[in-house]
Amino acid sequence: MANTPSMPEKPARFAAFEQKYKDVFESYEKMGTAVHQAGPIQKKTRELIKLGISAGAQKEGAVHSHTRKALEAGATKEEIRQVVLLTLPTLGMPSMMAAMTWIEDILSKS
């Protein structure tokens, strides 16, 4: 993922993993590419779906990552916030609020 001036850098721990375990990281990236190309869903929609999955799984790092990727794919801040709001009836207020906090970590920097 290329970083743009308005986008935060990828986390240092993730970059260190990528550097130390190049073969593993390349295999992971290749699998991700294959999954993304396996159907007709467009990139922005895929990233919003993955954001919702990440919020549901309560994975802070994944929420950060897919918020960045959704922005890069052209999603608006309002679309990203709505994805998290849509989790409220299923996940409940505390889980939705946690995810909202995590997306705001990224949105406030973009």
C-alpha cells in the first residue's frame, strides 16, 4: 500500500514483519490479491465490507488498516462512519463505539 501525504504511515510493527518475513508477507499479499480478484465486487465496496468484518471481529489493527484502504479506494468519511453505525444493531453499543473510536484514529489524520 502506497502512502500518500494525507495518509498515515503503515504501523512500524507491520513494516518490521514485512521486512523480516519477506516470503511469508509476499505469500500473504498474493493470497489477498487472489481473493480480491475472485469476484465482481469493486475495490471501494470490498474495503468497506472488510471494514465491517473487522469491526465485527473487534480487531483494532484491521479496522485501522481497512479504514486507510477504504479512504485510498475513494470512500468518504461519511461512508466509513456509516459502515460502523451499521454494526450497532448486531454488535451493540460498546462494540460499535470501540470501532468508531478506531476509525476516528485514522479519519482525524486524513
